[in-house]
Amino acid sequence: MSLLHWSYVAMLAFCLAGTLPLVPAFRLRVLRQPTRLLLTILLAGTPFLVWDLYATGAGHWTFDAAQTLTWRVAGLPLEEIGFFVVIPLVSVLTYEAVRAMSARDRVPADDRREEAP
């Protein structure tokens, strides 16, 4: 296998590498609730996985064998299945980090009254 075969895996790894540091940086508790996180990933990813299975089975699109690994599950590259886990995960991490920053930036109501003219 060439380096090009690993391009999809590299993209998924890049997404994880960019968002996993948000957990300690913002003290996110997302990973401490594995059941809730797994349920979120399943609910977000499953409809798209089913859609993907249908579309590839019907020939609406394909995956470039030169850019994916050789392993397949139900005709889908293993990385495509990983996509439906990684993308919901990084979406939740990003959302929670933005939420944590928003909460941090809010000014308490008492402070706002003092600043008003």
C-alpha cells in the first residue's frame, strides 16, 4: 500500500488531533460520559451510514481504491465507517468547547448593572 492509500485515515487523524486537545484545554467533561457520547455518535452517524450503504450499493458514488485502505465492511472502506464516528465526536468536542468559552465570557448580571449608565 502506498502513502496515498492512507490519505482518508490521515484526514480523520488530523480532525482528531485538532479537537482532542480541547478536552484538557477547556476542561470538557464529554469523555467522562461515555454512554451519552456513544449514544450521540450512534444517533448522528447511523442515518448517514445507512444512506452511504444505500448510495454505494445503488452505484450513486464510489470510493477511490487508490486513496482508501483495502479493508471493506459491507462494501464501504473501513475509514468511511470511521468517518461516522470521528466527525460526530469532533463536532461534539467543538460544540462543548465553544459552549465553555461562551459561559466563560458571560458577564454576571450584577456586574452588568454596575456598568450601565
